[in-house]
Amino acid sequence: MEVNPLQSILRPVIHVTLVRDGIPELTLKFRERFRIGSDSECDVVLADTDVSPIHAEVWFEKGIWRLKDLSHKGETFIDGQPVDTVELEGETQVLFGMGGQVLVLDVRELPHHTINRQLRQAFKATGYVPVSEFRMASHRLLRRFLREQTRKYGKIIGALILIALLAAGYAYMKHRQLEKQEALAQDVFYRMKEFELTLVRLEAISTDRGDSLGRSEIARSRATLQELSASYDRYIGELGVYSEKLDEADKQIYRVARIFGECELNMPKGFTEEVKRYIHEWKLSNRLSKSVERARAYGYTTRITDALLAQHLPPQFFFLALQESGFDSSICGPPTRFGIAKGMWQFIPSTATAYGLRTGPLLELPRLDPRDERHRVDKANVAAARYIRDIYSGEAQASGLLVLASYNWGHNVVRHLIQDLPKNPRERNFWKFLAAYRDKIPKQTYEYVFFIFSAAVICENPGLFGFSFERPLPSTGQ
């Protein structure tokens, strides 16, 4: 059938976004009739056993996009209700199959520049953006970011950068006029963390898909995030957080907290003294010195930090391997109901397999297994960095110390406690975790976090704390 060119131009685009585990992954655009199903001949292929070969059809008729179920089983659902033929308006979530895939069908014309233009006009006219408008704009941007991430990296990240710059500019111009300067600084810090969290998730998707264009855009956004972080550092400098009156040991504790993604402005009372207590514990044995020397002798300092930096993680997660194994790649843990943990990162079998490491024939024996890739240092480093990244961008919400707690207890009580906290970096961080669950945190996990954190503090300046070995990691420049 011949298509009228004018009708083709006027026909609105329908955006089709695949949603997997609640995360939008891929967006396609259609102007013509298309079919959805598990058959490879369909225009939208859903590789799921609950999806029929030709499950549904979508077409444009009389000014309206329509969807028809072709599964013959009534297994196309909108808002939990089966549908046969339905007119599509706005944004509609459709489930194909009882346990199948979710697609978001969006027939709206999406305005790409409206929010940016409004914010620029407000900033130009008044010198600041009202907080309520900023938050509304941020939420709308984030939703659009997740829907269109595959094809619009540049535009979306540019919008995020603009929002972050406006927030930083607003904070800097207004802080001299407000009495609660620290609260305002915290607002800037956690907005930066939200921006970082979005970038980490996008980086993971881009890396997994081999999207070179996305990676170049992300690299530019990373550079902008570093500039914003430097501006925040100048800001807390004006607040006198690192004043000359502050003890040098306390300064190191503050700096390491910041490296791990915690805001030093609202550090809990007594935290620095508790860290110093664990620093003293390290002095009672030679475990730290011997472990650092072993890492240096085998080149692990570079090999581990390279794997972490490749995932844009703080290199101080290096000390997680110190606590797990003392940098001994041959180590094996005791038998547990989850199996035997092996290697420098002490992966249990299920986690090792999930992150691409093959287990060996001695799986059920607490012995070194040359065929078990958990003992292969470089492969295990890459798997550990990916695992840490997933915790960092998932339940830990960019809080490095929550990552440590999650890594230690995994699927047990600590992870459930973390997931009970609100899902944003301002409310889900180690400071909030301590305040809410100090009496519930398992002793093992509590000590695990503080031993790693205190080791990182010591290794920023070993001589300051009475240790004779050289600094194992490059300077952070802070």
C-alpha cells in the first residue's frame, strides 16, 4: 500500500523501551506498524520463554497508535489487567507474558530542551534557581535519561552537567547569605553523589555494550564531575573544615572518608576516635606491614588499583583485599553453607561464577586449586572490581563504606538493613547506617569496615602513624 508522504511526516513517533529488572536498557523508534514477540522475524524481539512467537502488534490508525494482543492466551497486561486491543496514550507500561518482559510504549513528543531552557532563563534573570524547581527538573531529567540513554548520551549528560553546574553555582552564590552554610554544602555534595551514581550505572551499560560513543561522552562528564568536586573542596575550605586547628590524623581521617564517598561535614561524633582505636590495633601486630610488603613484592598495588580505576572506583578499595586475605592469592576459607571462599578476594563459588570466574575440581576442598580462577590474580581483580562496582551503584548508593559492609556479609543481615534505608545517597550512607543500626550491626562487619578504613588512613601517611613502610598507593592530591 502506498504511503502518503504528508501522513508519514505528521505521524508521531512511538518510542519503545525495553525494561529489565526495573532498569530501562534499550529504546527503539517506530513510525510504521511493527510486531513484538520471541520470533526473530519480529520487529521487537523479546528473548523470553513467556513471550509468544508473535505476541502483539502495534499500528497507527486514524490518528491513534493501537496495540493488539496476538498471543491467543490473553497474556498481554497493562496495569495488571489483560488487554486485547487498546489505544495507546502518553506513556504505557506493557507486560508480555505472565513472567515475561516489560516494554514502555511512549507516544508523546518528548521535549529535549525545555527544562534546560527554563533553567537557563531562571538563572539569567534571578542569579539562582529555586530549589523546588531544581528538584522537579532533576527528577524529570533523570526519568528521561533512563529512557533514552542508548541514543542520546550527549544530550542527556549535557543536561545533567548543566543541572549540576547550576546547583553548584546556586550554592556558591547563596552560601554567604545563609546561616546554615554546612547544610547547603551537604546539599551540593549529595547532588554530586547522585550525578556520580547515574554516571556509574551508565558506564556499566556502555562498557557491557561496547559503546565507544557513549564512553567518550562519559569521559567528558567524568572530567566535569572532577571539576565540580574541586569546586566543592574550595567551598569546604572556605568553611574551615580542614583548618590549622584540626589534628593531622583527623585530617587524614576526613580525607579518606571523602575518598570513600562519605560527606565529612556530617561525620558522626566519635567516629575519628573510633578510627584511631583501630589504628592502634594495627600497631599491635605486623600484619599490615607484612601484607603491604607482599603486595608490593608481587606488583599487586598496581595490578589491583588498575582494575579498580578501570571501573572508576576509589583505589582505596585495595585494602579490602588486605582484610580478606592479606594479599595472599592462594588462601582458602573454611567450609560454609555458601561453599568455600578462595583467592585474594575470597569469592564464594556462586559469586565467582556470576562474575566470570571458573571454579576448579577441588571446589569442595579447602585447598589451593590451580584450575580455579579465583586464584588467578588478574582475572580475580577484574571480577572483584566489577562486583564492587555493582554494589557501589546498587544497594550502597555510592557509599564506599556501605560497599565494605555489603561485601563482608553479602546476602545476609547487613544487606537487608541497608536496603531498608531510603534509596538515595543523602539518606543511604554509612553515617545514616551507623545512626540507625549501631546496635544491630554484626561485630564482625563493624570491625571489618573499621579495619579497612583505618588501614587506608594509615597508608595515606604511614610515618605519621608510626609505620616505617612506604606509602603503597599514589597520592590522591588532597
